[in-house]
Amino acid sequence: MGFVMESNGGGAKSGFRSLVRRKRVDSVHSKSSDSGHHQLAKELSILHLIAIGVGSTIGAGVYILVGTVAREHSGPALAISFLIAGIAAALSAFCYAELASRCPSAGSAYHYSYICVGEGLAWIIGWALILEYTIGGSAVARGVSPNLALLFGGPDSLPGFMARHYVPWLGIVVDPCAAILVFVVTGLLCVGIKESTFVQSVVTIANICAMIFVIIAGGYLGFKSGWVGYKLSAGYFPFGVDGMLAGASTVFFSYIGFDSVASTAEEVKNPQRDLPLGIGAALSICCMLYMLVSAVIVGLVPYYAMDPDTPISSAFASHGIQWAAYIITIGAVTALCSTLMGSLLPQPRILMAMARDGLLPPFFSEVNSRTQVPVKSTILTGLIAALLAFSMDVEQLAGMVSVGTLLAFTMVAISVLILRYVPPNEVPLPSSLQAAIDSVSMRHSNLIRTEETDVEVSNGQTGVSGETSAEYPPLIAKVVAQALFNEKRRRKIAGWSIMLTCVGALILTYSASNLGIPSYFRLTVCGIGGLLLLFGLGVLTYIEQDDTRHNFGHTGGFICPWVPLLPILSILINMYLLLNLGADTWIRVSIWLLIGVFVYAIYGRTHSSLRHAVYVPASHVDEIYESNEESLPSE
């Protein structure tokens, strides 16, 4: 039987095996073995999830990036940029919804990648998510001070200890207000998930009210003034379609809210029902509000005249509605505070999940017994986010967040394809169950030998009854062997098709977005990538999905529709958006990922909880645990 002990030896083979080893979905057995550790509190309902999703999302896109993206990338087509980013996010949201309901544990995309793909890529995704959430929170905090300054009378009206200052010898603009706000939110998150979610719900309601005011009052001003922002000689796409797509890749930063919802899966009362509904409702509300607000704002003011720091407040002020600008500013401040809470909430849970798996020190996995929150990880997250908010520029931060988000979304879509077509047929069990594993292995080996003996005996019998018994056992054995062979071949074809689909999507998107290469060569490469993509899609559509997918993880939750088309479209769109980000952003992210590779090589690989795991067929797990319980001495 296929019982494999995870090797801890050296060499290239052992190193590769550590990269592809996969963990199992958290089950009753694994949770019972973990009973000595404090668990997160199950306090969240669907309304809490919607509040987290909407509160985590609305704010950054509207109040910070609208002005910059409209001025530099999209122009009047800003609403279309938000729509494209929203469609890509919706495709990913379907994938997230299925995986979150099947695997409802902390860790989000890192957790799903570890189960479906392997430890190496899961580490990269987890490391990228650390970057995403920390910098996302820092970027949001950085946008509060210019809005807050308007309440005090102008850009330079904040008290000295909160105002921005330029440091010549460092060449940076520091923002004390952003750092102070991060510390306040960090303290609130340490109190408890229910308390912090209640506060976030209150400010989210104020946020939505402000957005509705912008849409109604802005629409009135637009009709009154004739929508001057849309009557420009440069047209609707002043930067072309490429500029509009580049704007979509940048505003993707504003759709990370539903990812925050998925990261709280372990704290949801009914994850199979509430997580998909919470993700879908939050994303729908956010996309609708983003498009309506951006369509109104770019119509009120020409894109080239928009204020990059406070585009909405300045747009209303330019029409002489000063009191409206104050209402919008209050809404902006509360919205950004809610978004900051949603950005800082997931990272401690990512760190906790990685530490539980042994890839990070146990310090990060400790959960406070009273608040049932990973307090130490939350405090460390707040310290780092406060430092970045104090010293870094928001435009640089936004691109880096987009990379982490898009990488995670791409891997989640790939994980859905793997789950449907080639789900793990072997799962790791702790080496402490070795006796039970050997017992079950021997039992199945004896069963196979007995069946083979019966077949041989029946073949040697004579007479009518002998002919009957000689006819069926070999036939049944042949049918079973043929079914096993067909299933093995189907899994191999599906695995190669998924790989060819991903390679084709990468080739197609790279050649389509790289305008610097010769046109004939570019079209040839596009054709090759497109053929690989269509071939993989066709094969995956034709062959059957794996039957064990129905029992994979926690059943009874959301099922992603239109597989394989929907995940492949998600992969294609996310890859294209990734490749449209700037080279400077990729350089900074690559440095961060390279640091992550060194951390994994030095610590994570050698401390992984799977380094001594024994891999057994998934169909034997329950039998092994039953055998282990029977062997325990009765009290």
C-alpha cells in the first residue's frame, strides 16, 4: 500500500519533496489533536462578514487612488477601470467562496494553496499576503491626514505633532498622524473580534451614507453643470485602452475586502453558509458604489484637474459646495479608519496559520486565552504598519499591494482547478499514528493477497459451479484494474492540462502586454499561448472531474459554477493585470519574495509540521483513527 514517510534527509530530492508536500483540510481528528492550543472565537455572522467586507474595501479606492488613477491612467474611463477590476475580483470571489466553505480555517489563500498545491508555493503566497496586508493598511492610514487636515481649515492646519513633515536628509515625507491611527486600530483589534467588528460596522454605516450622498448630490451637480469632465477634446480614453487597463490593475487594490472576509473563516459560526454569502454581498455592494462614485467624480472635474490627495472633497469644493466637502471629509476619515481595520485584521491570522504549520516561530501562533485573538502577532503587525505609514509614499505602496493580491487570486483559481480535477489522494498523518498506519496497511495487503488467492483457486476448479466462480472473479478483478488505470490516466491528463493552461495564459498575457517586441514575433507568441490555453480548456471541459471532489473538505457549502471556464478566466485576467504593473513595483516585490525564499530555506523547511508526516491514502484515514482508538488502553 502507498504509505510514504516524509523524509528529513538532505539532497535535492528531499528539498523538492518539501516544496510539494501538502497538508490536509482541518478535520475533527486534527482539531482534537490540537485541543491544547487556544482557538479563535466563533463569533461572526453573515452581517459581521458583510460589514468586514464593505468596511475593508470602500475607502482606499475612492478616497485615495481615484485622483491619481484618473490623472495618470484612466481619465474619464475610470468607472470602466473599476468595472474590469471588479469583474476580475468577482471571478476570484467565486473561487474564494468554494475554498473558504470547504476549508474554513485561518490563512485564506495561503491555507488553500498549502492544501491543493504544495508547501513551496503556499509559502510564497503567505509571504506575499504579509506584504499585501501590511502595506495595504499603511497606504490607507497614509490617506487619512490630508482628509483630516481639511476639517482643521486646510492642508497645513493640522497640529504640529500630527502634520506631515519633509525630512531633507532622508528625502521622504513622514506622516505622524498615520502612525498614531495605526496604533489606535491595533489596540482595538487586540480587544476581540466581536468588539472590533462592532466598531467597524458603525463606521462602515457612516461610510455608506457618505457614498450615497456623493452619488445623489454629485449627480445633481453634474446634471446642473453639464458633466464638464466628459466633454473633453481628448475623448473618453485619453491614455488609450492600455492606460485604462493599467488603471484597472492599480485600483485592484480597492477590492481586497472580500479577501479579508475569507481570512476570518475560522471565526465564523456557520462558514459553509455565511462565507459565500458574505463574500458575494460585500463585493457586489462595493463594486456598485465604486462605479457610481467614480462616474460622478470624473464628470464633475476634468481628470487632469483632479486633486491627487482629496479628489472627492476638492471636486465638490470646486462647485462652491463647501459644506458638502466637510461631510465628505468626515465620511472619508471614517471610511479610511474602517478600511485600516480591515487591512490589519487578516495579517495576524496569516502569521498564525503559518506558525501553526511550523513555517514561522511558535510566537506567531499564540492566541490570547481571554480575548481569543492572536495578540502578539497583532501588535507586531501594528508596529511594522505604523513604521511604513510613517515613512513611505502611498503611490509606491499601492502597486506593491496589487502584486500580492493578484498573486493570491491567481493561486486560488488554480487551487479550484486542482480540487476539481486532481484533488490530493494522499494526506499526511502524524508519525505518532505509525502503529495504526502499519496495522491498516497490513490489513489491506492481506485483503489483496486473499483476493488474488481466491481468483487462483477459482481458476483451478472444475464443474458448473467451478466455471461460474471462475468466470466472475477474474472479470471483476479486470474491471477494477481497468478502472484504476483509467482514473490514473485521467488524473495525469488533467494535471498536464492544468499546467499547460497556466503556461499558455502566462505566454499569452506577457506577449499581449509587451508592446516593445516586434509585432510579427508578438503575434506568433500570442498564438502559441492562445493555443495552449484553448487546448487545456478544451481537455478540461471534455474529461470528467474527480468524483472525490464531492467529499473533499467540509461538504454542503458553495460550489463554484462554470468550472473550468471561470477559474481559467480568473487566471488570465489576474496574470494580465500583474504584467501591467510597473517594473519598479516588481523589483521591490521581488526583493521581498527573495527574502522570503531565504527565510523558508533557513527556517520554514526544517521546522515544517509535515517534515515527519506519513502520507496515507485519503480513503484510509478514518479507518486508521478508528484502529488507533481501539488500540488505546481503556480507562
